[in-house]
Amino acid sequence: MKKVKFILLMIVTSIMVSCGTTSTVPITGRKHRLSVSDEQVLSLSAQEYTKYMQSAKASTNAANTAMVKRVGQKLANAVETYLNTHGFANEVKYFNWEFNLVQDQSANAFCMPGGKIVVYEGILPITQDEASLAIVLGHEIAHAVAKHSAEQMSKATRSQTGLQIGSGILSAIGVDQGIASAATSIASQGLQLMNLKYSRDNESEADHMGLVFAAMAGYDPNVAISFWKRMSAGGGSGTPAFLSSHPSDEKRIADIQKHLPEAMQYYKGGTTSTTTTKATTKNTTTKKSTAKAIKTTKTLHVK
């Protein structure tokens, strides 16, 4: 009887954990299973974005603000053109692009589903020019296009469901409660490590796609190498790569070099490193209350 219960529960687990729809990521062609809908993700994203922008302080530097919006819109136009002509036209309706520059001296940026992108002033001294800014914005746009937020949320949901059902299975077959608790704890830690690796994969995919998007918009993708070297020169946290949610600087640069030939196929020689920028804002502490599941995946998080 216990064996029958075990088999039945395993079947239920398989069904619940594997439910969802299969989606294909543009550029890379990778397929992933999403258990949350675009409408659900966009609804949550809109709420969190509104809350964040109410607490954030917009940059007072008109020139840099205009540059972020200009470069961002060029990328958005190029991306939508690609999606419309490569079988992803139905995805365009989910984007309502918005590009913001805020008073925060962190060298960072983040993207929310639907195309809500925020750039911190602190990254501009590192980008230094429009082409490098395009690399950053291309990376953030890639997170939205690849639906990395929905993917992270789906994986978290499936993991939680699996753990709950797994605990039930152990109880149903008569496993001692202490052993069951230990097994569940170990499984949870394992899933956390898997999710960290999963996040690194998302970041690497965003680097790849962002490089191509920048090239499509007319920005020289070769500047990505010098940009990431400048980012790397800022110092690291010392966290081992296998426990980090983002690829190491060395691996990131090596992967970008590998993808440059592909990106150059889209580059028309339009815009190179022409505009130098300097952040001239006061240091401001910005409240960062955006939920991780939405912002996810999400930030550039270079350090």
C-alpha cells in the first residue's frame, strides 16, 4: 500500500512541477517553461515599478537623462523591429518602454518586465560614452525580452511546490519525521544552489542578447570588452563564482568575446564611442523597496 501511495504521489509531483507553457528566447533560441502568465507578471511589475519611482529621485542632469532616453529608445526600436520580423510579433504588445536616470551613486541598473528600465547615475562614469551605455541598456532590455523575471518566478514556484509535495511523500510512506525534516532541508539548500546557477545563466544570456541588441541599434559591440574591464577594475566582493548569482568578470569577458562575431553581423557601423558623460549629481541614498522576484533577474548586479 505504501508503495502505491509513493507512486501516485510521484506522479502528482511530476505533473504539478512540470506544468506551464513553453516559451522560446529570441536570439539564443533557448526554450524555457513558464508557469506564470505575461499578464500576471506585468501586473506585479507595474505595482512594484510605481512604488519604486515614487521613492526614487530623478536625475537633475538634463543632458545625461536625455542620453539615457535616446539610447534606450534606439535599442527598443531595433529590438521591436527584430521581434516583428523573426516570429515574435505577438510579444511586442507586452512592452511599454520607459527609460529613467535616477540619483543613486551605485554602478548599477535594473529592468522590470514590460520594459521599465532604471539606470543609476553611478554607472555613467564607467560607461563613459553612448556605445558603452548601449551595452548596459541592451543587457537590461534582454532580461525583459527573455522573460527572465517570469522564468525565475516559475522556477521558485515549482521548487516550493516540489518541496511541499516531497515532504508529503515522506510522511505518506512512513518516514520518521526527523529524517523527513532533514531531507527537506537538504533539498531546499540544493535548490538554492541550483537557482544561483540558474541566475548566472540568465545573466550570461542577457550579456549575449544585449551585445546583439546594441549592434542592431548601431552601436559598436566591441566596446563591451573595455566597459566590463572598467567594471572589473572597480573591485569585487570575493564571492566564489560557483556561489555567485552572476558570472565572474573573467568568464563574462570571455563569453562576450565569443559572441562578438555574431553581434558584428548585425552591426552597421552606425554609432561608436562618441559621447563622453560625467555624473554631476549629489550623493543620494535611494530607497530600494522593489521585490526581488520582479526586479530579478533583473539588475545588472555587476558586483
